[in-house]
Amino acid sequence: MAASCVTMAAVTSINVVRLPESSNANKPRLSDPAPLLPNIQSGRRPLVSGFLGDSWKLQRHLGVLFAQPALSRSKGAMAVRASVGVESEVSEPVTGIKFSKNASPQGSSKDLMLAGLGVREKKVAILKVKVYAVGLYVEPSVVSSLEQWKSKGASGLEKDEAFFKALVAAPVEKSLRIVLARDIEGGQFWGALDEALTPRLKSAGAGEAGEKALAAFGDVFKKRPLKDRTVIYLTWTQPSTLHVSVSAEGASPSAPDASIESEALLYSLYDVFLGKDSVSPSAKASVAKGILGVF
């Protein structure tokens, strides 16, 4: 206690001096104290007597000694916000786009978990262009439909097409969340998706009903510009409804842009991302690891 008092007394009674302009530079003049900040014009830094050294060091020490405790400024609330931010979101590594670990998309009545995420890249000449990030959300109960793969390793699941078919067919709510990584015309976005969906629908024998469902799906995108960070939810509610929601980043639409009844369209759509020729291999691999982690 005595030592602390001596230290505090020394800090509060420090004599601040500056070098005089005369030839007696070694003798400080106590009656003419220098300012605490350096002399900017002359470029000289004033000296202080005592154990703290230069004036900037003095200011730093005084700031530490007399600063108010952080707890008095709602440190607890700040810590909670930081913790939530760290624990509730995951960043897609290539685009840096963030995904919440849980979501309740428009049209869904359930709280869905993020199973995995990845990037959709398009090769242009010799370059790979990042088009969007995509994440798959599912009900946690999906694992009850995948028990037979419980003991399989992640690398084995990534190559097991039967596993992904069972995942797509599981009678639970699912949602694909797409976040654009660049500006793109809606017609251009739809053109690429239509190119992937059409042969799958034909292979499934969807016929005229499939064509109508595909046309209704395309109408959501064809005539609208899609800006960087636009969010698209493609949500599958049981048994066979596709809810399509499009919104700017951070915005929450009051209702889906379209709700389309078509089991064939849903299977074809999810096969685009989770099937044998996935448009996002990184997302498919991530989903395998994510589901394995839930078992």
C-alpha cells in the first residue's frame, strides 16, 4: 500500500521541462514547463524528469492508470453480441459471404439448420468467375432418414450418390440459400438454371406439367436485375411445394415471390446442387461433412 502511494505521488508530482534555447541546455528551468505534446514546429520531443521518459509515454501511462473500467460501459452486453456474432454465422471461404447457422425461410414453418455451403464458379476463358455462394438448410431430424450412413467417413459420403439421393428424398423441409457474389441480369441467371433443369425434367418424364412449373419458376427471374448480395431462397415444403423468395441483402420479404407445386421440379432443382453433376462441388462436399457432424 505504501509503495502504491509513493508511485501515485511520483506520477502526480512529475515536473515537466523542456530544453532551453540558450547554451546552458543541460540545466532544466522548472519555472517554464514544456507542453505535454511534442513541439511540432521544431521537431523536438520534450523531456520529462522521473521514471516515465518522453511525454507520449507519460500520457499513455496516465491513460492506463486513470481510465475507467470497461465493465462500466456495458461490457457484458458487448461480450454477448460478440459471442452471438461468432457462433451464429459461418463464412463461405471463397466469397466471404456469411450464412446464419439457422434460418426460417419464407414459406417454411420450421427452424432449419445449415448443413453445408460452397461456391458456384463459372469458367470464362481461362478464369474462374465467382457467381454466387450457396448453402443448404434442412431440418435436424433429417438424420433419421440417413442412419445407414452414420458410420461412413466424410470422404466416403462425398462420393456416395445414394446418400445424396436419400437426403433429397427425406420427408423434411429444406431450403437452398443463394447469395450473389456479383451483379447479374435475372435473365442470365435464369438461363443457366434453366439449362441445368430442362434435361433433368425430361429425364424424369415431367411432361407438360413440368414445363408449366419450369415456366412459372423462370418468371420470377427473367425481367429483374439481380444485384451483388441479392439473396434467393428456394424452399421445399412437404410434400411438393417450391417457395421462391428474392430479396436484397438484409431485407426480409413478407411473402414468397412464387409458390409452385411440382415434385419433379423440386427433385430436379435439388439434384442440380446435390446430384452427380453438381454445379457446386464444394457445397456438396461441405454438406456431407455437415450431416456427418450431426449424427
